[in-house]
Amino acid sequence: MAVTPWQHGGVMHAELAQAEGVGSNTQPFGLLVELVRTGNVTVLSGAGLSTESGIPDYRGPSGQARRTGQPMTYQEFTGSERARQRYWARSHLGWRHVTGASPNAGHLAVAALERAGLVRGVITQNVDGLHQAAGAASVTELHGSLHRVTCLSCWSRSARAELDQRLRSANPAWTDALLGLEPAVNPDGDVALEETGGFTVVDCLACGGLLKPDVVFFGENVPKARVEECFALVSASSALVVLGSSLTVMSGLRYVRHAATLGIPVVIVNQGATRGDELAAGKIDAPLGSTLAGLAGQFGLVLGLVAEELAQGGGGLRGAFLGEEVAAGQGAAAHVVGVLAPDRGDVAVVPAHEAVLAPEGEQRGGDLLAAGHGGVIVGQVGADGRAVVLA
């Protein structure tokens, strides 16, 4: 894989091409490699990083907005019972698609770079939890997470998985199949659905208050402490690498401006123009998964085989390495169900971003591997203590 640079305006772009390897002397990919080589890098990620996991971004390569309809505002959500019903109905149907998404090569590469001590932290504008599912540890969720729910009265937090079970029980007819929906999810994690009358909304179990996803809605401010934490992280970094963000909203753009003001080099990897291009030392306009896999490869970091390659071996996997994706099923469309735990040689199965691990030292050959909220068995540990994922 090689990078061919080209100039447009004042910004250097690059397109990836297949070749024997990526030369570190090629700009701007070479600049990215050298900056990461020095370490102490902060990553700022956006929706474009998750598109290869099946979650659409807001604008895409053309820069044109993708979202159907207007996003929910905080004022509308808190001021209208009907608006809350519409939000939770659409979000309930979209949730199963969000939890079905798996980390892609880009997420795995960022996690590998962090484990190697080259990335100091991740600031993500995404609410999908895929950085953590890939094994990244130091992640600041700028806009919150769809995996948590907050009560607006007692401010208690709970897992979205718990709410999902309650909403399923209260609305047994609300499934994609029964409603005749195509499973198309918006970037916000909901689906395009006009008629939501009849959907039952549930309230906080502790106090009966209104439940809201633990995300920052339009019209709502990112908590000040979180903003300042991110400013401090950028200030202490040697470089800022932007991944998959058009930087359209100020919540992300301000960190690029902050880095530029401090003389901290910024490199942007994104398909399409961004508002920060003129501030960047380098811009790579290319798919993120292959670009970041190539970056990790420059440092000898192996991300593992993709699901399709694993599945072609007959539906099973033995002797997997740390960071390898673990696939279940047969054929080229096999679904990735997990990633081996980065800190020890046992198995984390994380399709729903909730690792199910045997206690350290207690995982034995023959132990079953459970996945998802229902504890569905997807595999078994081999006699040698390594993963065997059943077809």
C-alpha cells in the first residue's frame, strides 16, 4: 500500500494505492508516520471513522448532509411528551443496529497505537463506543455515549442495555420485521420513522423521572469539565491527528484551532474537505481503515485477520493472536463477534461492547464464550486455552 500525494489549494492530500509497502518518506502519509513515531499523539475522531462498521456519517465524501429529518434538540426533548415518544421509538429500533456494529480496522489501529505507547489519548465525537470495543483505554467521549442513560430528575445513570429490555417488554410489536422497515440507521443511532404513535416510553425506575440518552443533544452544551479536560490533553500533546471528522461543528474544530495556536502540528485523515484543512500540516483524503492499518503496520503492529479471512478457514479459529478479530459463521459475510483482550491472552467477546471474560487465570480449555446481553454461546475455548469460535 502506497500513498500518492496531490495538491489542492493550500492543502496536501493523499490517495492510497496498493503496493509492497508505505514509504515513510512519502508526504503527507510520511509526515503522519513521523509524528506518530515520536509518540505523545492525541487522536480526535469523528463519524467518518465508524462508517466502515456500518454506521453512517453525517456528511461523507461529498460533504452533503446524509441525515433524514431534523435531529432532536434538548429543548424539544424536555418540553414535549410527543417528541420523547418519537425519539425513543426511533432510537429503540436503531439501537439493535448500533450494538450490532463491530470495531473496524481504523478503531483497532488506534487501540494498537495506544497500547504501543504512541497515542496518549482519544477524544471522540462519536457516541457508538467502538473505540472502547476495539480495546482503547484512554477515551474521552466528547458527546457522551448511547450505551448509557441518564435520569433528568435524580441524575442516576444506568446501562442502555437495561432500558432496551424494558422497552422491548413494553413494546413487543415494535420490531423491524413487524413494522416492515428496512434497517437503515441514521448517524445519531435512530431510524427514519414518521409514525411513532402507540410507542410506550418508560421512566426512571428509581424516581419516575424522564430518561435521556447520555449524549449531548443539539442545543445542549458539552459539560465544561469535559471541554477543559480535552483542551488540556491537546495542550500536552506533541501532535493532533483528526480521523473521520469534517470539523463542521465547533465542539471538534476548537481543538484543531487550539493546537494550531500552540504550534502543535495537526494531520487530518478524512474523506472530503474539512473546516480545519487550512490549519493542518498535512491532509490525507483516503479511506480510514486501510490508511490506519498501514500506519500501524509502519510500527510492526498487527491488527489480525479480518472476519472474511477467518471465516474462509471453515468457520473456526484456533491460536488467535492478541488484537485479532474473532469471527462466527460461515462464508464471506461472517460477522465479527469479538476481539481478543489486549492485556492478556484470554478472550473478550464484544458485539454489544460488553466484554464477557472469565476471571484471570480461571479460563480453561472447554469453557464456553458468551456474547451479548442474553449470554448467547458463540464459541468455546480450546484445550490449549486459546479461542475456538464455533461456526
